[in-house]
Amino acid sequence: MKVSDVLYPLRRNALRRLCQRRDFSDRGNKKDLRTVLARSYRGNLSELVEDLRRVDLEAIKTYYSDTVEFPPGLWAVSAEQLRQVCLTVFEGRYPNAQEEVKLKVKDAANEEGNFVGPDGEKAEVALYVTGSEHNVLSDGEFVNEMALQRMAANADSVTVLSAYYVLDVLETIAGACRGSVRVILNGLGGKRLARQRCELLDLQKKLHKPSRPVEISLAFAEGLFHTKMYLFHTGTDTVAWVGSANATKAGLNGRNEEVLVKLAPAPRSVLDYAEDAWYRATPLEDCQDTVNSLIAFLRTGVLYYEP
């Protein structure tokens, strides 16, 4: 496979991320971005594969599944092992890849049934219920807004993905972090988007400091961006909380009973998803309030549900 062949199935957001990684302009259509990237890699498949994420490799595998034979069990291996095996496939050395993947799938299997972290270490997996009014982390059963605030205070950076939100809750969590903060929220439409954009720009400006850059982006899925995920990064470790609890008072502090699963360290698949969601989302400054589709109309607030 040529570099251009590997780049062809990638979405525009993935191509833009690669351009940003290589300090090139990310403006232009997919064809323009592919041309720039193909020239920059100069036929170096190894360098390209190192820059790809798991979701990129999966898109390539899906696109070429009818013409290129990939080894079975490929997605059970770690991200780094996956890159090595895919490189072997792209270079036309499939028999070696088949043997490699058999060994790596076996190595990746955890006999005790636990999740495996990004470097192959066992990950702690625990289920927490939201809404306790007590010092929730002492008994290991509950988690709430104040618990997330304490985690943020001890983290180098924080990433929050939430379908719905309350400004006060976002401020509590983001404002406690000593480093960078990224927030991805479900984007609305029409007049509601204009209002949402203004209030979040105010929050972003309020929280931003030289030592704590704060970036907020909006996700515009076909239906809803409905993810609830909180990532706390410290050094090389990331603890993920994934579940059903939005960044709202009801979601975290009591009226709703929600669950969050703690993954420590966060598996590579969780980190890859968060990164992909970030690059697919639209920065507040670029959000437009034009209603040019039925979905956008349904988000304007006339018919769209607002919690």
C-alpha cells in the first residue's frame, strides 16, 4: 500500500488532526488534505501508522476489507501492537502479521477477566452510584460533583464530555483543575445555539488562566451527542469515569440515580474515543446559528427538548 492509499479512507477530521500534528494548515477539502499529507510523509508508511489512532486504523480496515486480508482478532491487541500489525499488513507481509496477531491476542487476554490499561497493566474497574450527600469516596460506593472537583484539583488536566450540563457544575470541576481543561458538550441550534454559545464563551473566558487554558467545543451528532465521560490526567496516568451521569446537579448530586464506572488507568480505547470526539467537535468560536436542515430546526427550542 502507498501512503495515499492508507490516507484515502480517513475522514476529514482525522486528516485535519494529522495536518495539525505536522504543523500544516488544516484547511481545504479531503482531497487537498490528502495531497498535502501524502507529500509530507514521502512514502514513509511507518511514520504515518505511528500517527494514526485506533479509530483511523479501524476505518482503513473497514474500507479495504474486500481487497486486503487482515488477520482475525486484530482489535483485541493494544493500540501500539495494532499499529505494528497493521504496518505489516500495509507492507504486504500478511503471513507474518497473522502469526504476530495470534501471539499478541494471546498476550492481551486477561485470564482473570479484568480490563487492561494502555500499557498492558491491569486496570481497576469499579461501579459508583451518584447522588450521595456524604464524603463519597470514603466508602467507595458513591461519587458526586464535589468528588469530581477533588479529582480535578489533583489532576494536571481534565477532559469532560457531557450531553447536558449546568454552568455551575462545569465551573466547579473545571475551575478546580490546575492545568488545561477541555469540555465537549452537545450542540444545539438556531436561537438556542446562539444563547448556548454566548454563555459558554463567558464561562470559558471566566475560567481561562495562563496556567489553565480552557477550551470548550460543541458536538453536532446526527441525533444527540449523548456521551458522559470525565477524564483526569496526572503525569502519564489517566483515570476515566464513564457512565450515565451528565454534568448537572440532577445527574451528579441526587435527584437522578446515575452510575459512573471508574477505569484506572483508562484503557486506550477510552482515550482514543475522547480524542476523536474532540477533533470531531466544533470550537465555540466557529459555531454558527444557521438553521439549514430539519435536524437543526428540531434543535432550535421550538420542538427540541431542553432539560
